[in-house]
Amino acid sequence: VFPNPSVNGKLTIKGLEDVNTIAVYNILCVMVQSRVAASSEHSLDLSSKAEGNYFIRITDSNGASKTVKIVNQN
């Protein structure tokens, strides 16, 4: 996931395989965005979200997940 911190609320996720669910959570662990990505690279736009810390959980089609902490800067 790069760049971190985001530039104008924009992030790119690379290295995805198959179909993945990407969920964005705020610091209170409330989901603020969710989408499904079917390509190896996916862009996220968090410019409409408040600046601050967020967590991105990427879950693959086998149920394995990884969580990444990011900083959103607009």
C-alpha cells in the first residue's frame, strides 16, 4: 500500500491475487469504505474522508487477511 501517508487522499494497493475484499476502517474500527478488487492493482480514494489514521484490511478469496495502518492526508 503506497504512498503512506496518502497524497491528496489517494492510495494504491499492488500485489493482489485473484479476488480480494478491501475494507477501510477508521481509528474507532468503524468500516468507512469497502470494495472488491479483481485485479493485481487497485486504487483507493480517501479524499472525502477526514485526515487521520485508518486501517485497510485486505482479504483474499481463501479468507486470509492482512491489515495495514495508513495515514490519510488530503
